[in-house]
Amino acid sequence: MNTIRINTSQNVVLEYEPASIGNRILAQLIDYAVYMGWFMIGGLIMSGFSIGYGPVIMIVFYLPLFFYSLLCEIFLNGQTIGKKARDIKVIKLNGRSPSIGDYLLRWVFLIVDTAVSFGIIAIITMAVTGRGQRLGDLAAGTTVIRTRGVKRNPLLHIPLEEDYQVVFPEVRELTDADVALIRKLLYKARQHQNLALLERVAEKTQETMHVTHDLSPADFLITVLKDYQHRMAESTTS
């Protein structure tokens, strides 16, 4: 299963499953059904008014529909009714909440992504970008993810004691990629009770850091993750 990894400003790694193209199309179809229902209700309401009030009622009733997706995403935390029904939502790739400006960019690009090209451009860009991004997402730095079904790795962020002291200062020898791989393999090894994998990962990590220890492989790797997390937290506050 493909996932999107996002490093937040607090150096917490979040992992999401991108919304499939099929799911996004279904969400859009549900939103179109909302449009049609709105139009039908509007027609019934306008039929009860005299002709002179028709244009005014039309503007008041149908103008919000023009901004439907924009307003929904702003007030429903990155979701429209269709997205909510399909359990998908808009997020920023930097881990922060999308701003009104981000939602506005996505909405403006809907003209190119869907209206002008009948959705062909959106489908092509979502297929080739690797993160399920249409042009509006690329411009806004966003993507659309599933809100359910992703099994989160509990090792992505380990709570630290307030007075936590680094055990291995040599953790500075590790890169972000090294630590991400350690998290992934440690989680996998613990899930499947694979002691051999734990030992290999611990041995390789020990060689990279040039340290010795008397901890178990699992305890050593968890300590390394804590040390790295503490080090990164200090660097962001200094």
C-alpha cells in the first residue's frame, strides 16, 4: 500500500494513504448530486415568487453554490460533502493545516482541472505525480488522503520525559532517512516478532553510530529513536 510520509515542523513523521483516483471521482459525483438537489430546491422556491423577484432570488440562492467546494473545504476542515462521504480530505504536505489561501488556489484551478478538460487533466496529473495531486494541489502544496484505513506506526512519535537525557550523543551520525528506516523496520520486527531482523537493524545502527552498549536490540533502537527525537526537538527550539 502506497503511503505519503510528511515531516512536520516538530519533526514528527505522519503517514497517510493517498485517496485513490476512483475515490476522488466518486466524491465529485456525490458533490454533483448535491448541486442537482440544490438546483431542484431552488427551482421550487423561485416558482413561488413573482417574476420580478426571480433574478434576486436566483442570485441569493445560487451564488453560494458557485463557491460550494471552496466554502465546504474551509468550514468542513478540508472536506466537501462528497469527500466526507468517501472518507477523504485535503491536507498540506508540510504537516500544517491548509490555509484559506490554499483552499482558494485549489478552487481556482478547478476550472482547468475539471471544467475545461472534463477532468482529464486532473486524472492525468493525479496519476503521474505520485502523491495523487491535481494541478490545484501542486499549486497549493496539498494532496487528498484517506481518513480511515491507515495503520499508524506508534513509533513515529515516542513521548519523552521532561527531563530526558540523551544516552547516545552519536545519534548525530544518523540521517533523517536512517531514522525513518529504523522506525519502519523496528515496527515491522515487533509486529512479526522477528528477532533476527531486530538484531540486524541494531547491529547496523551500532556500526553507523560507532557505539557499544549492553541493551537488548529493541531497547537500543528505541533509545536511539528517543535520542534523535530529543536532538531534533532541541534544534527546532534553539
